[in-house]
Amino acid sequence: MDSISSTADMFVDLKTSQDSVLLGIIKELCSEDTLSSKLRGKKQIPQFIDELENLKQLKNNKKSHKEKIKELQESIDDKLNTIEEQEYEKVELMMQWLNHRVRDVTSFSEDSTELLTVKTRILELNEIHSDLRNSIREMEQQIKTFKDIIESDLN
């Protein structure tokens, strides 16, 4: 974009210098010294000079208008850069938050898995405890039965 605007500026400068040369030539030709006797005192040529002056002022106004456009463009570019920086910061904050949430979810998942493992182990131990208790009752019952048999044999 810089090369395009710089070539446009070059053409504007070239056109301005050409217009200045042309205006100088017309002023010189229209001066009272160079005019023929037929043209001296005629008002039409000074009107053309005035018109050329007006055109030159319009071009200068266009230049200032172009400068205003450049200033506005630079202002817009600055604001866009600021918005891009803010957007980048926003994305960074969102990524940090997401990473934090992922860590929380991962931690929760690990904790849940560990809790599930502990609960499963507790259930297994409860089953083993129940089996042992039943086995002890059976043993006590067998001991009692053997004791009764021994007592009956002794009597």
C-alpha cells in the first residue's frame, strides 16, 4: 500500500509542478508587455488567469483533503492496531482460563478415578470381611459340633 500511495503522491507532485509551469507560462503570456495591441485591455484573459488560480486553490484544497484522509487513515490504523492488541490479550486470557479449566477437569477426573478405585477396594474388602465372618461362623459352628460330639463321647 505504501508503494501505491507513494506513486500516487509522485503523480500528484508531477501534475502540480506541470500545472505551476503552465500557470507561469499563461501569466507571462497574458501580461500587458507580451500581449498584442488587439488583446490589451481585454478582460477575458484575466478571467482565465483567475479561473486557473481558482483551480490551483482547489487542487491545494484537494491536497489538504488528501492529507486529512491520510490522517484519518493513520488514526484508523492506530485504532485497528489497538483493537488487534486487545483481541490478542483477550485470546491470551481465554487460553489461560481454558488451560486452568482443563487442569481442573483433569484433576477432577483423576480424583474421581482415585475415589472410584478406593470405593471399589472398600467393596472388595467388605466382601472379604463378610466372607471371613461367614467362614468364622462356620468354623465356630463346626467347633461347637465337634465339642458336642466330644462331650457326648465322654459322657
